[in-house]
Amino acid sequence: MAGHAATAGPPSREALDWPFFEDRHRTLATDLDAFIARGGLGAIDHADADGACKKLVKALGAGGFLKACVPAAYGGASEVIDSRALCLTRETLAYADGLADFAFAMQGLGTGAISLSGSEELKQRILPKVAAGELISAFALTEPEAGSDVAAMATAARRDGDAYVLDGEKIFISNGGIADVYTVFARTGEAPGTRGISAFVVFADTPGFSTAERIETIAPHPLARIRFDNCRIPASQLLGTPGEGFKIAMRTLDIFRPSVAAAALGFARRALDEAVAHARSRKMFGATLADLPTAQSTLGDMATAIDAAALLVARVAWRRDVQKLPITREAAMAKLTATENAQWVIDQAVQMFGGRGVRVGEITEKLYREIRALRIYEGATEVQKLIIGRELMKAAKQGEGT
């Protein structure tokens, strides 16, 4: 089934007038809108998610939009990765098509740890090609028995001379099976729990690395279970220092978690626009659906839920970019609110469309499938609540000590 990118208009740009954004962000949004309008994403075949993502990465690279995923020194758009640019791009692409958002997001998440902690040689070797759309990247953290509980990680890496040897499995890895380069987290044993985890770069053609299983989900995306069997990599492909992997993973997720919220905003905005258009045209009881107070009330609630989430997303991105402050709590709040609100907004749009809303091929049906995973990946909703509570207790304890 082809995507809807070619016919979708741009999302609302009212938020760009908020003081969180600068002229360069407004220019980015305008340029991306024009790129999509002239067919820059191409025809997106959801029946071939692998092929579609490969084409999308090339198209986004050629359009210059993957520059937001890496620092300027390696072909990027800004000196450091700009959260507001990431969020605006993901919101816009998600509004157009979920696979387009996915293709963009994974280029950043897959190499964020390299940007943060990679050697100069690794950065020069990988990041310019990622920005150009010439390499596809992946982030390999989750395991069959270690999802939210990262401390349960079993994949191990042992030092052997000037190399590390990896053994184990990862599951639900986005871009698994099509990526050229993977950021992999493995237990190296410096300390118990998360303090004994390290991060590595593994290239897909490394002996001992394999795709063990392709995974199908309700919204087609390239996902896989990957395996390491006596997979030997140079010690120079360690990111940061031994035992620093968990911190690197969390720093990477802190950067990109707000953009998950932004993608949810894109899906929600598309659902609202579809619902408004439908309500205005649907004849009912001698008038239109839009004339009914119940429909107007629902649309009002949908719009309010979207703006509430949008403010949290803009705040956390601005806090990181401008204030240079920690965003762990704020990112969790944005991700929690935006994904949960988007799920509700999309559900209301499906309800408003009635039987047509659940018909395969309708945009509301597609959005309903797309949004569900966002409430799970990069930290499930329940985990975000725990993070927020933990940060509140930490702040209260610090306040007592002053």
C-alpha cells in the first residue's frame, strides 16, 4: 500500500511563532514542507518496508535533512545536535508518513552514541555517510529478557588482546537486517548491574554478526532479532570507556526521546486534520457532522490535547538547546504526554470516521497502527512515570540539603 505523503498538506505551523523557536527552525520547516510537497519522499511502498526505508534514507540525505542527525564537524547542520530541529523534522515527517519519520529518526538514534563518545576515527568514518544517506544505522539495546530492565542484559563482550568478542542476542532492533552499522551495548563486567555495560560499534559485515529473525509488527517497519556469535571487533570500536555504556545509552535517549514525542505530535495533528475535514463534509441529520455539538466538543478536546503536548515538546527541546540543562524529567514528561495524548486523539478520529475509520488503507487506520509502538519504544509510558517520580524525589532530597 502506497503512503499518503504525496497528498498530505503540511501540519499546522502556529507553534513556530512560540518563543522556543528561531528563524532557522522556521526555515527548516518551510524547506521540509516544500520538499514533501514536490514529492521529495517519493512513492512509499508499505508492503516493502525494507526497500522503502532504504529509498527514504537516500532521499532525506540528498535533500540535506539528515544533517540534523550529526554534528556540523561531520557534515551536520549545527555544532551540536539540535533538539528543536530533530523535533520539527520528525513531527513533519510523521504527519506525512510513518516510515519517513522512522527512516529519519534511526539515522540519529543509531549514531547518537558515536557523536557523543566515538573516537575521531569512528566519527570521520561513519557520521558524514550517515548525514548523506549513504549508511543506514541502528541502535541495539533491547534483549529478549532486558527491555525496560537494562540491568538484565545478557549479551557479553570479553576483551581478547586488541579486540573484543561479542556473544548474545538483541531483539526488536529497528533497522535490523538493513543497517550498515550498529551501536551495540554489551556486558563487560566492570561492576554489577548497569555499571558493567559498555557500548560498541559493529559493522553489519563483521564475521559472527547475523540477522537471526525478521519481526513483523502492526505498523510495518524494518525490525529484527540480531545475533553475535564469537563476533570479533577491534578494541578501537569501543565507545567511551569500559563500563560507560549505560550512561552513553541514557544520554543518547535523552537527546532523542523528545523527538519521539514530536513524532507523536505529527501523527496526532494529521488525525485532527483528517477528522476536521471529514466532519465538515459528512452529511448527518440534515446538516454536517461538524454542526453537531458532540463533534465540536470532541474536536476541541483533541486540539487541546495536541497543544498541551506540543508545549511540553517545545519546552524540553528549548531547555536542552538553549539553557543547556538536564532534561531527563522534562523529556519523560513530553514523551509520556505526547504519545498518550496522540493515542487518544487518533482513537477519537477513528471513532468520528465510524466504520470507514477502521477500513484498511484509510489514513485513520494507518495512524492507529503507527501510534501504538510509540507508547512503548525508547521507554514505555510506565517507565516514563517512574523516571518523573524518581526525579521529583531526587529534587526534593537535594532541596532538603540546601
